[in-house]
Amino acid sequence: NTTRWGGVANTFLMVVLTCLVGLSLGLVGALVSIFLGILIGILELPFCCTCFQWCQVVQKWFVIFEVYWLRGLLYIIIGLSLGITFSQAGNVLCLVYAITNILDGLCYVIAHIRGETHTAADNSAAGLGVNTTKLKTQMAVSAMGIV
């Protein structure tokens, strides 16, 4: 569960933060970071992609990464690639992305060694430890103006 939150944080960092300060990465660096952030988001937040047909197609290709050590290896490769490719630009943001991806990848490898596996619940918000029933109730109460 904690490992998956690392992936969610990477998605947020690589998409949102790049959009905010992406010009410092240069156009190519910003586009690569956003693209990789979206791919990580598809892996970590599959329940967010149910409304996009292209996203569902990509998810089918990513089934192999439900094996945690393979997902970890992917993140380590992404981190190393970002670090090597953009280190020449001297951009701190790329270094942050590289480190967070490598750490998240290591967490997935460790989770695999500890026997953790992908479950059907991982394809929903509940897989991240979010109580969706409680959340829906709170939203309904808020929308109706009940305190």
C-alpha cells in the first residue's frame, strides 16, 4: 500500500510539478516528464482511466507490470534514464524525478521479496487504502449542506 502511494506521488510530481515549472526542464524534458508521469499514473491509478478508451488499451499492455519486481525494475530504469539523460542540463527537478522513481522501484522490488502481490483491489481506490463508502457519504452530506 505504501509502495503504491510512492507511485501516486511520482505521478503528481512528474505531471503537476512539470506543468508548473516545466519550462526549466526545456520543452523536450518537460514533455518526457509529463509523458512518463502519465504512464506511471496509468499503472498506479488504473481506476482513473476508465473513461478514456486509449487509457484502457495502454492498461492492457501494462498487465505484465502487475508483477511487483517488474514494476520496480521499470521504475528504476525510468529513474536512471531520467538521471542520465537530463543530468547534463543540470536541472534539480530531473534529479528529484530520478531519485523518487528509483526509490519507488526499490520499494516495489522489496515488496515483491516480502511476498506482496497485485490484487484485484489494486485496480480501485480501495487498493490505496481509501474508504470509498465513507468518502462518498461525506461528499453526499457536504453536497446536501448537512454538517
